[in-house]
Amino acid sequence: MNFRTRFLNLHECIHFYNQVGGVLNFQNCNGHFVCVLLFSFHSFRFELFLKIMSTPKSEDGNPQPIRVFLRVRPLQDNEKRTNCLEVLNTKEIQANRTYQKKYTFDGLFREDTAQPTIYKIVIKPLIQDVLSGYNCTIFGYGQSGTGKTYTLLGNIVGLTSFGSTNSLSNVSLQSDSDNCVVSSSLDLEAGLIPRAVVELFEVVRLLSDPCTVRCSYLEIYNEELHDLLSPVDDSTNLRIYDGQRGKGDVVIQGLESVTVYSEVDVFQLLKKAQRKQMRVDRACSHTIFSIIVDRRETSPVGEMLSKIGRLNFVDLAGSDNIRTGAVERRAKDANIYQSLVTLGQVIKVLSEKNSFVPFRDSKLTRILRDSLGGKAKTIFIATISFSVSSLDESLNTLDYVSKARTITNKPTINRRTSQKSLMNEYADEISSLRRDLDAAQGRGGVVINPENYDQLV
């Protein structure tokens, strides 16, 4: 029995109550139903019922600030600890230099924090959001060598041994006193991506609705796009186009989107991408690993509905300040760091609430526009070191992500109501383009209808 389906509305709850012979009281509080069950029932069903009934109203379209978490890399044997950075509590850090400055985050992970703990706090709540049709993006930002890739991907050796079993028997969810956690059969050093993949498939298997899961893996190096899942290396095959008008999304033509059926399928793709990415300097490239979930359900009138959620993991190039490097390095890396510089400009402009945002100045910001002030749920994981030699870069990182935390998104569920509605959207789009074309041909120039101008700029 699918209990989530059983408890979709109040009437079905009452019907369930009549079946089990319990005592049920309903009270209305701020538009939400509060359920008080006073009957003896099987424990896990009772807990599930309470959890579903206590779920708040949909947050679709409500403003939500970008969340920022900080992770501190352990010091190496040859590094000296700085006295200029002080952890105050689980959310605050203070810089004591020529002046004191306090930085506040949504969470702070010290040097001894394990990968499973970070996953449980940062990523786990997003799994249900993706299945509900939200776009969710996790940025890894920080100086080279502070643990961005380790946090996101983790120990590639552990991934290899996990995927090589070609079996799902050792992948499961174990229940603890609070909620579900990824099984310890996954390597302890496995990062956020493999842990999210494992839990996502576990949850999908429990759904009664059919789901399709796809993956893509994009690399941006020197402002060129590279498909890490493609069998060929020709970057000229990839082109960025704007999506439907008013949606704010983009389409990358030519990017492989591989359908996957299990955790093992995804891990094999990750290993394939790792081998291909080793051909460039990984510290100077950005990667975007995306998991797309298409969940289909039937409406009461028999129409097929679709919710498409996306989980993006963005491993940004090292934020090392190129102004401290040699002149030759600055010239060479000018294009390589263009995306990172533009990302900083976009974050600054959005934090200052300016009207014009230079999303189109780099391919990275154009692709991830929806994650910065758009319709996605966005999280930054900033990595720093308390080493004396890394102090300047650590302070730059703290300033950078502090601005990001002031940006507000409006997460919105991606819905496709039916095939008929989708065809109507395409028909409207074609009609709009035809009007622009007719106007341009009639006046001998490039003319755009006024109702479309605002969407283009």
C-alpha cells in the first residue's frame, strides 16, 4: 500500500480512521490541519501518518535565500595554523586581522566532520524536493586544494569498488532514531554525489509513480564546453540556446543525457567522466553533474502529469586570486577564470539588488542562471583552510559566499500538465516567433514585438 497516496486529502484520512477504529480530532491552525491520533496502531504506519499530515503547505514560488555552508579542511603536517580565524559556534566564524569581522552561515563543519554528516544536513532534505519537481543546485567553491572535489565526489577508489560489484544488494537505507541514512556499505569517504544517488534510487523504488532518471556531465574549460559523457571530444558540437520564453532556462544542444536505472549505472558514468577529465587541469575547469528525474502521475480526469526535478552539483574552479600570480599566468588564465570572475560579478549585482545582471557574460552563469536569483533551490558549500599560507584566500572565500547568502530565489515546481498543454505551449511559442519574423520582414530590420522584448533583456 502506498501510504503517501492514501493520505493525500482530508477525506481519505477520515476514511482511514473509520477503517482502523481510532479516535481522530482535527483542528484548524493558520490554514493547516493538525491531526491528533489517539489509537494504537502499527508503529511505523503511525509515524508515517503523522509525518505526512504535518507536512506544511507547498512552498512553491515563495522567496527562499541561498543557503551557505562552510567546511574547514584539516591542516597538513607541514602547515601552520593561523590565529586570525576563530570558530565561534556551529554557524559563525570571526576574522581577527587589522579589524574584526564576523561571518554567519547556515552551518559550519569543522575539520573532523565526516562526509555522512555533511550529506545528512546539506543534501538529504533536497532529495524529496527533486522528486517533487524542483531544481536544486549545489555549488562547491573555494581555494584549490581545500576539498571541493573531495566533498562533492569523495574517494574515487571507494566509488570504483562499489560500482564494480554490479549489484544493488549492498545498497540500502538503514533506519536510525531520527530518520533514514545511507547505508555504511558505501565507502565512508564517498562524497555528496554518490550518497545522493544511492538515496535517490532507494526512494524512487518505493514510489508507485513511474520515474525516468537521466544524467549529464558538463565541463567548462577556457570558456569551451566539453561533454564528459560523450564518446567524442569535439566541443564544437555543444551550443547554448535559450529555452522557452519567460522560463529563464537554457538548452545545451548536443549534450548527452544518459538514462540510468540504478546506482551502479551512475557510478560507471562518474568513472568514465573522471578518466576523460584528467586530460585537463581540473583546478582550472568547472564541472556540472546533473541528475534529472521525470516523475509521471495521472490526474483525476485521466491526464498524464509530469514533474521534472533536477539536482545539479557544480564543482567550480579553484578561487585562487590570479592577481597574486605571475604576469604570464594571468595572461594564460584570463579566459579560464572568466566564468569565475563573472560569477562573482553576478553574485555582487544580485546582492546589491541591481536590475541588470550580466548572466550572458560567461557560459557558466548563463547555464546556471536559474540557480542565482531564479526558480531553483541553491546551496553553496565553501571550503577553506586555517593554514597561515591560505589566509588571504580563505578571507576572499568568506567574503564571496557571504554575498551569495543575501540572494533570494523563488523555487518553483517544474510541471507539465499534459501532452495537450505542452503542445499548446509550443504553438504559442511558434506564433510569437512568427509575429517577430513578420515584423522584421515588414520593416526591413530586426524588430521584436513589445511583449517579447522584456523577456529577452
